[in-house]
Amino acid sequence: MTINVLIVDDEPLAREGIALRLQQEKDVNIIGECENGRDAIRSILSLKPDLVFLDIKMPKLNGFDVVNAVGSEYMPPVIFLTAYDEYAIEAFTAHAIDYLLKPIDNLRFKESLNHAREQILKNKISQRSEQLTQLLTQTQGLGHTHGPISASEPSSSYSHNERLVIRSNGHVYLLKSEDIYWVEAEGDYISVHTPEKSHLVRETMKNMELRLTDQGFQRVHRSSIVNLNYVRELVSLDNGDYQIILRDDTCVKLSRNYRDILYQKLNAV
């Protein structure tokens, strides 16, 4: 595995120090250096490095600004560089693999790079699993078609007896509809909740709704989809809203926009 690295620091000597260390690593390929945040954003989006060494304190756009501008979907793993350890907590909330204090200790540099190797390998495995998921989706009876499934008609590709193929944390899970209690939106991801565990999946609620509606599921809130077979009761709240109680005592909020259709599905009208 070759790791393509981008170095971002407004100090030429700092960039040179990182580059000299990386040149001693046989599996590392330096694909670029940037001296400011704007160049960093352009280079990250165009070069798509596997790893970025990113200085925090730079003029105009700092390291955190770069991460926010690129966005979590496109930002590769980051090792922040800083002379100020008060940035440590903020660095990790920005999804950094690690941060290195200047002047950089050689042993800490090695440890940080090894940690990055492990994370990048996991990411590559995850990408391959996603490709496998797509292959399974096309070949495991998810449609009665013989080609790729159209994004405009995913719900017609599923029946009650077929399994839902999802990728989560480097694994491919084949779940039957009865394995899933409910689905919940979590930012750019969704959580698929089963009695055993929850699977964090990069998917939209709209697509998941299309995939699950024909299998006995119902959207009950902009951030929730429930398996109707596991709805135990509806509880009226003081403000006129309702909560859905599932068999495992999970409480799910019911939006008024979805209340009537849920009543119809549950034969509660």
C-alpha cells in the first residue's frame, strides 16, 4: 500500500522537516506541498491524498478552516501540526488521526504515522467492502432485473423475503427485514438498529425509505423509520404529539405529518 501525502504548513522549514522524515518511509509518496489554506483546499480536492499533514495556525485560513471547507465527505485523514497544545481537543473533534507538537519529536512522528497507516488501511478495506456491497446488490436477487439497479426505483428491487445488504465499519451485513427494529438519521449517516447492535451506514433517509417501505416499514419522522411489526403502542403526549413504543421499549417520536398514514398502516383508523 502506497500512502499519498500532502504537506500543508506556512513555514518552509516546517514543510521541509516533514518531507525529510517522510522520504525515509518506503510506502510514502509526497504528492504536494502547500503554504496556505486556500492552496490546501484546492490540492486536497484535486489530488485526493490519502493523508494530510496540516498546520493549524496559518494566516487567513487555519487548519480547521481547511477541514470545514473541504467537508467531512471529502476530507482525508489528517495529522495536525501545532506549536500550541491547547488545540489538542479541537483537533480531535475535527476528526484528526493525531496531532504533533512542534518541534516534532521523531519517535512521536513514527507513532503518528503508524497510526495513520492503520486508519488508511481500514478506509481502503471499507471502500472495497462498499464495492462488494454494490456487487451483492446487483447479483443477490435484489431485483428481478439482470443489470444494475436504477437509483430512481430502488424500492421495487426488494421483496419481503429478500435481505438488505448494508456496509458498516468494514463489514458487509445481510439483514432480513425482521432483523431491523428501526432506522435513525445521524448527520450524514443513518443507524440501522437491530436487537443485537446498531450499524452506522452512509446512506440517505430517502433512499432507505424507498428500500424498506415494501418490506413493512414506515417513515414516522424526518429522522426515523420503524418496522411496523415491532410497534407495540402509541403514547399521547401533553402537547398533542405521539411517541411510538417498540417491543424493546425504544421510544420513537411520531411527526404529525406522518401520523395519518401510520394509523392507516396499523389499521388504527
